[in-house]
Amino acid sequence: MAKEQLQNLTEAMYYILLTLTEPRHGYAIMQEVEKISQGSFVVGPGTLYRLLARFEKENIIRQYDDDGRRKSYLITEKGYEMLQAEYQRLKQLVESSKNTLE
């Protein structure tokens, strides 16, 4: 994953990492993304598994369990720091927009 892509997460990246603060397998991740986004964002299996592979390669997530049928993943410290940084960036965007848009 290019360094530029790691500075600002896409919506899919953000939601996937957010769900992995607890161990989850692929289908559970897709369900949780839809739940926490209140249905406004749905991640498809192709996007999900491509990002999981990239995140694992970059040590952003790690495999937590493999029961033979499905693998569960969990965010690493590096991934959590990225998630926190993105949260702060998004919060700042909203704050700096309030005077103009309200």
C-alpha cells in the first residue's frame, strides 16, 4: 500500500478498521460495517478481502484465529494509531466547516 494511501483512509478502509477493534471474520465485518454506518455504506466481498490482504501485509491488522472455515482478524497497534489519526482528521474537517455550513 502506498504511503499516500495510508495518510487518508477511504470510507471502506475506515469502517473495516473500526470493526476490527474486536476479532471478526469477513462476513461479520460486512454486517458490522452496515450496522455502524446505519446502512449508508455497504462493503462488498471483493473490496473487503482485497483490503484485508493489504492491511495484513502492512501489519495494520493481524490474523486472530483460523478455524479452518474462516479466518478472524484484529487491528494491530499500528492500525489503531491510523484509525485514531483518521478520526481526528475527520473531526477537524467537520469542526472547520461548522461556521460555513450551519
